[in-house]
Amino acid sequence: MRPALCFGLILTFVAADLLAQDPPDYTHAARLVQEQQWAGALDEIQKLQEKYPDNPKVWNLEGLALTGQGDYRKAEVAFQHVLAAHPSFFPALKNLAIVEWQIKSPGAVNHTVQALAIEPRDPVLNAYAAVVDLRRKDPGAANQRLNLAGGAISAMDLRTEAELAYLLGTRGLYTNSARVYRDLAARGGYDSTVTYDLALAEYLAGNYQNVIEILEQAESQRHSQDALNLLAQAYEKNRQTQPAIDRLREAIDLFPKDENNYLDLATICIDHNSYPLGIEIVQLGLKNKPSSERLLFQLGILHALSGEFDKARDEFRRAKKLVPGKDLPVAALELADLQQNGPKDNLQALRHSLRQNDDSAILWYLLGSSLMHNGSSPGTSDYREARAAFRKAIRLDPKLPYPYIELGKMYEQEERILDAIPLFEKAAVLGPRDPSSYYHLARDYKKLNQPQKAAQMLNKLKELELRSREFEEVGLTQPAG
């Protein structure tokens, strides 16, 4: 923490105190505080307290001087002394709240709220209140607070500002998170943690060129695994595929045991239909990390995309053995069978798997999907079974988007467009990067003669064409404490 920075904020009240009616000795003490002559100021303030024992401005001035001297506990007592006799004296209330944020006092939040009740548009208090809103998982309120705070975030203590940046990122307010990380870097220097978190916030905000500039300029980051990986992702998003490949190859050379670099490079190969190269890269990764379930699964995907379903099934089975309780390799195995085996064999295999794993939402979804791919039509027993399977998948995992889409398609078959739309909308929320829901919504809105909504869905589809997979998690560094 930098006491001088926090003190510069608290001194904003001194200017208001320097009024013509103040006695010369108070004016002199206030000037000493402004000039950061703490010892002399405290001597003068002690004389003032003897002369004006009930004047809240004198005790508030003592709190300011003690804060500037770095004695936050005594400053807290001085501000509390003012408020005991004058509970609504705003300068002391605000100063107390700020000092309490510095020393992590439990009263900081309550005093911030009380001070905002008096001055609801105070920028500094709104900056701190944004942290409170984010802790309560209310990003909308926090965003409004930050609009009122403006540049006052620079007056926060560094520890709380770091928490603000982190919470903004984890609550999805990436642009504001990047803004606060930039301020932190300007105040405290571009150390490795702040630089990476700033770059990641910019990446999640979609500012890929900013990421490239930040990380390329940070020479000390060149040997950081996370920074190299993020830099590669930013290059690929920025449609600069060759630099992305170069950075990932550099990361593989430096960190051969880290599976993420192989996976990300293989993903680029998939995006560009270079399946043989992707297979070669994943196989290299498996030489360095042979027990990686993720690499085996990716290798199975690449073989399946290449039409090599026997090899795909072998890799999915190996992945399944490594994590027997995980649904994804099992589901991939079933999907591979769907591509090559007969319909009856697929259904038999799925039902057998469900007898062993009845609570698997993915397997219930696959059963319904397999029944529908076999040509089930409304009114048949297979059709009813498929509907029941999709509904069970939703009950088991309400966050899985695919059963909603399939149920919506069934309603479309029955010309129940008004029933289908909410399912597709739900799927769009759960799986915003899956184009299926937007396609069906565009078509259904057009049928309902709602061209504006249909156009919005088509625009979503266009956006998806320009954006590939995002990071699965926000990897911002949580501040200590």
C-alpha cells in the first residue's frame, strides 16, 4: 500500500475547511497537513483541541494527520471521536470509511453505506461501494457505481483496487476489469501477475490487439507458460494464425509437460481442417504426457473428424479408462458408434450404458437423439420415448443446452412454434456459442412474422462465424487475503 496516495484522497476535505471564518491557528494547522508536515501539524492540532474541544473539524484534521503519518489505528479513533458527538459529519464519516478499507476493518462497509446516504454521488465512496456490490454478486449495481466513480479508482488503496479488478473479471465485466488493471499497473508497476491479468481481461473483453501489444511488450513474460498460451490465443482470434502457431510451438518447447499447449495447437488445426497435423501434435503431447485423458479425447476427436472411427473409438476407450466416472468420453464413444454402427446396435449400446449409468444427462440426451435420427415421427412409441429421454436429460442437468434444442425441434415438427421458441431461447443462454438455437429462432420468428427478432438471430449467427471458442474459465489471479 502507498499511504501517500490514500492520503492525497482524504485531503480533499481540507480545502473545504479552509474558510474565511476559521481562526488563523486552525488555518495554519490545516496548511501543515497539506504540506505533509505531520509532526508539526499534530503539535498544532493538540493545541487546537485544548482550545476547541468540541469542534469536529479539529478532530477530523487530527485523523488526517495521523493517516498521513501512517498511524491508521489512531486515525480511526480520531474519526470515531468526531462521529460519537457528530454522527452526520460527512468528512469524518468518509475518512473513517476509507481508513477502515485500508486496515480491513469490519466497519468499512457500513460506514461507506452511511456516508453514501449523505453524499450518494461521491466518486471515492462509489469506487469502494462497487467492491461491496461485486461481493454480493450484483454486477449491474457495481457498474453504475463505477460510472459515478470515474477516475477515483486511483485513490483506492492498492489491495482493495486489486480485489475490485479481480471481482469485475470474475463477474463478467471484462472491460471495466481491464480498466482497473491498467490503473493498478500504472500505480504499482507491470509485474508479471498484473500484466497477465490485464491481458486476460482484455482478451475476455474481445480486445485481442491490446492483448498482443501488452504481452509482446512485456519481455519478462516471454518465458511464462500462461502468457505464451494467452498470446497465441489472441493472435488466433486476431486472424493471425502463423504467430499463434509460433507462440504455441515456443510454449511446447519450453513447457513440454503442459498439455494445454498441445490441445490449443490441435484446436487451431481443427479450425483450419488440418486434421493430420493435429493428430501429429497430440501424439507428440502424449509422448510427454501419456496418461492425459484430455489429449486422448482430443486425439479421438481428430480421428473421428478424419473418418477413422475405429481409431477414434480406441482413443475414447483409453480416455474412459483413465476417468471412468466422466460422461464425456462415454458420450464420444457412443457418438462414434452412431457414425458407423447400425441404428439397432446404437440403441442397444446406449440402453446398456444407461443401465449402468442411469443418472447421466448426456447419455439420456444421446438416447433421444439416436431415436430421432432413426426416423421417429410424431405419434410413435419411439417418438414418445425420445421426448421422455430429452426431458430426463434436462432434469438431470438443467444446464445442458442440447436437450432443449432437440425438444424444440420436436415442437417444430408438431407446428407448436410458440412452445419451441422458449426452449431455443433457453439453449441460447446456456450455449451461446452453439449456432443451432439461433438458426431455429431465426426461422421460427420469421414464421411468426417478427422480422426484427429474426434479423437479430441471424446477426448472432454471423457473429459466431467470426468468433471461435473462448476460454472455459476466467483465470484471473485472486488477490491474497
